[in-house]
Amino acid sequence: MLGTPGPHGTWARERVVVIDDSFAPRVRRALRAHGQHSHELQRYGLGVLVVAMAVVALATRRAGPAVMAWSALVIGVPFAFVSWVGAVWLTVRRWTRHFARELAPGRMLGLTVGAHSIRLRDHDSANEYAYSTIKAVEVRHGVVLVRPGSALWVVPVELFAAVDLGLLQARAGRPGMAQVLLE
């Protein structure tokens, strides 16, 4: 852990880790679990279910209400489930390919946890987000999934001290602390 002076004289905690071969399977498991529980993909599945049931019900409306309801359930529910599974599979596959390129073994990854924001750095990029812009923080299979806005960060849990992870989870999505402007 390195200490670096941050804004207004505060100290930020910085950790660096080198990605190894054991990280890829953890990322795949974490992304699969995250995709299955993703609110966006669950809303997609619910939307497909409603549309499929409505289309089937309208197509069979002349047969009567009992046939309409039964057809909507028998055809609409399996179609929506298969569509949702396909969407989860494609999304997790896209995420896995992306992170396989970004987090290849041998790459260094650094995390700085500051008083008002976190910064993630690797060989060719650096991203910094205020705690208030982070939507969600999940810990799955030894991987921390951070959702700043519509982006997704996959960070090894080894980069976080217990205090830092607790701080991030407590402050995620909350407005920042009041800052005093020095003149």
C-alpha cells in the first residue's frame, strides 16, 4: 500500500496487483452471476414476456378467452425465457471477451481509494469516478464488480483492503461530502 497526497492534503490509499492466470476463471463466474441477476436483463426478459403473451393472445382472440390465456402461457413464457437466456449468454460472452483482453495475465492494475473518489489504472488508461456516480458494488467469486454509470469495472478483491471495500459500498450512489472551497 502506497500513500500519496490527495486533494486538500488528504491521503489516498493505493494498491497495485499483477493479474495472474487464476483471475480469468473468477471473472467468468462473477460475470455469469452478475448477468443472471442484472436488473437491465431482468427488465428485458419481463418486456419480452409481456409482448410475447400479448401477441399470442391477440393472435388467438377468436378462439375464446380460455384458449387465449392458455396459448399465451404455453407459447409466451417459454419464448420469453429462451430470449432472456440468450440475452444473458450474449451479454456475458461480450463482457468476458472484453475483460479477457483488458485483464490479460501479466498486466498491472492499480487502484487508488481517495476521500471522494476511486481511480482504476492499468498500462494504458486511468478512470476516476466520484463515489456519488457509482450505481452498485458487488462482490462475487473473489471479484469486485463496480458499476459507475453504464460502465462495468471488474477488479480483483485483493486490491481492496476491508476498510476500502466497506467504504466504497457504503458511499456508492450517495451524494459526496460537502467540500469547502479554500480561497
